[in-house]
Amino acid sequence: MAEVETVLVTGCAGFIGMHLTRGLLAEGFRVVGVDNLNDYYDVQLKIARLRELRFNVEGDEDSSMNTDSGLTPFVFVKQDIAEVEVMSRIIKNYNVSQVFHLAAQAGVRYSIDNPQAYIDSNVVGTTSLLQACRMHRVEHVYLASSSSVYGAITETPFREDMTCDTPLSIYAATKASTELIAHAYSKLFQLKVTALRFFTVYGPWDRPDMALHKFVERIRKGKQIDVYNNGDMQRDFTYVEDLVRMVLRLSVASTADNDKLYQVFNVGSGNPVSLSKFIGEIQKALDREALIRYLPMQPGDLKQTYADMTKLTATIGSLPKTKLDFGIAEAVRWHSEYYGQV
């Protein structure tokens, strides 16, 4: 019987992390999931995601040094990635071959008021993880980045070869920094790294601070929603399961391509949608009208995001394209089930 390959997913209890972990498990990988379960938002939601992955979070969740678990498909470790020695032991003890690094302090707004949290988690944490990967010669690191790195660039669609040196938020600055640090690690230490610039991911199990989640909750309760830049915004909305499929297919293609040490890919839909259309689909799914308050542009926001998907398409072939109405309906259905609302 062929040996099961073990991969590490950081941020496994997060929105995208849970979906990606589930996708990797479905593909037959053994997954070691690491998350510090911080309280930026409801920890119970993170624990519910872990339970969705069939991990029973009871008592002491830290099983990082337990190597007697045989071929348990999913192993959870409650751990901060900034601790190099601990991450190094996890990678060594579980014989991790690939790392999918999604752990990060999320949220553009929060970064304006709490910049240190972003430096500590995104920059220091990522550097520590890269050091641990270097020490044990991990075959490939997939680094979750963000469309926010394009910052003040007004030319669209956004291409991977554009110079991203005009971030509009601390969050964006930390994501751009992690790309630069990863590039240096790749070149200096022959560490294979692929940076993934995610574009406005949405779907079931999303974070409470994300627009879709907030809109659904407030519209359902008959409360007013705030829409910035007077509604003149566009986003390249990417359904979370489409993102997972793209990342998994890219990991297969990357395994076959051993020549390129460092690469960057946009991971989006390549189809920007107006915020008004997005809200309209939410109203349809809820069968309720939204009470909208239009406000000026917020600091740190991009007016439009639009992914040029040429490079990824050339690498993995045709892209999955879940329709917006279906994706929003699925997110609304999950919201109803999870929060017990009709």
C-alpha cells in the first residue's frame, strides 16, 4: 500500500482553511491542521468548523507531539505558528511534505486600529513558518496572499506581474511583505513557494466580519446595512469551493513542474460584480428587502478588484465557475442552519 502523504494546513479552523482541509482530505491526504483559535471573532464558530472536519475538540486540543495516531486522516494542533521550534517539531514528527499556509490576522478595517496584531501574525508568523519549512526541507509551501496587495493600482484586470508597492491598508502591507519574504527564502534556500492572491472569497462558514455574513444577518433581522462609496464598488467574488478546486489542481500542476522555485497566481473568478448586484442576490435568497445606508469610501478599501486569470488558466486549464446566485443561496442556507433562523 502506498504511503499516505501528509500535508500541513495553518489556519485550518478558519473560513478558507476549513474548506481547503476538507478538500485535501477528500483527495486522500493526511492533514495536520494548526490554528491558535484566537478570539478575533467567535471561537465557537472555529470549533464548529473543526467538528465539521470530524475532530472532537474537547479538553486539551494540543496533540502536536502525539505521533502514535497512526493514519488518522486529520490531526489538529492548537498552536501559534510564530513559535519556530514547535512548528519545526510538528513538520518533522509528522513528516510533512507540503504546507498550505492560510493562518493570518484577517480583516482590512481591524488592521487600521490594531496594526501590531498584523505584524505579529502575518509577518513574524509567516517568517517563523518559512524558517521551520527551510529547516526540514519541505517540498512546497503554498502561501495565502490577497488581492489587497494591488493597492492603489487602477489598471485592471490585476496581473501578477504588476508592481505591488502601494498598499492601502496595514493588512495589505503585511500580505505584500510576506510575499517578499517568501521570495527571499525561496531564492536563498531553494524553498519552493507559490503565493496565492485570493480575491473576495465568499460562501458557507464565512467569518462574521465579512460583508456577506453581515449583510445576511442584518437583512434577516430587518436592520440597516452600510454600503460604502455610495454603492459604486465592484469585487471579483470567488466562491470558496471554486477556490479549493483551483488550489488543489494547481498543487498537482506544481508538483509536475520542478523548474520554478517561486511563483505568484491570482485565484479569483475573473468576473467583477457590482456590490448592488451582490446585495440584490442576497435579497433574493432571503426573500427580503434590504434597508441601505449609503456612505463615503472607507480608508483602506479598493474601489474595484478584478483578477486576470490568464496565468492560472494556462496552468490548470478551465476554471470552475459557480454562479453567484447559487453561491449566495448556499451561504444563506448555511447561515440559516448554523444560527437556527428561518
